[in-house]
Amino acid sequence: MPSSDSHGYSMPFASFRRSILTIRSEQVHSEMNHDSNMQDLELFQRQVFARFHELSLAKADDFLSVSWIHKLLDAFTGCQEDFRAILCKIKCCFQNHR
């Protein structure tokens, strides 16, 4: 009959404790990255709103003018670059936690 005392475990308590502390440390670090990523996304949303809101305030004569379309393309490419930067940052965070 197998012994029910704690000496039958194959992993020493110190190793078990270290692995739990490592997991907890990774969870805390992951939560901090999640908070940072959420702040980045919220900032990005505010920037997108500001850029396109400004374009929406154009007068009827300016709407679809060459100047307005140029501003639209600038706003779109700026948003695209910012979004790519956020995705790269998030991707790096996930790769570092594997």
C-alpha cells in the first residue's frame, strides 16, 4: 500500500515553491503589460477620433477637395502606422512570455 506521507512526492517543496513564485511573477508581469496595452489602445482610439473628427468638420465647399482628401490620406496612414506599432508591441509581449 502506498505511503500517504509527504515524503512520497517526486518534487521537493523548494522546487515546487519556486515554480509557483515564477508563475505568479509572470502573471503580474503579464497583467502590467495588459494594462499598458489597454492604455495604448485607448490612446490610439482617441487619436483616431481626433483625426477623423477634424476632417468631419470640413465645410461643404472643402469636402472632397484635393486638400481635404490629402488630409484624409494623411490621417489614414498615420492611424495605420500607429496601429501597426501597437500590434508589434503586443506581439513582442506575447513572444517574450512563451
